[in-house]
Amino acid sequence: TLGGTVLTLVFLPALYALWFRIMPPAAGHREEAA
């Protein structure tokens, strides 16, 4: 459904941001290049 699609499009990036905010030291060297 449209609601499910919108929810995923909003929830997935938010989850991604939270995940990288919780454990960024492992990929810290990669963030500097970006």
C-alpha cells in the first residue's frame, strides 16, 4: 500500500541514521572521505 511505502521510505533512512550514529567508529575513516 501507499502508506507502507511511505512508512518504509521514512523509517528505513531514519533507522540507517540511528545505526551509524550508534556505531560510527568502525567506519570513521570512511566518513572523512565522504
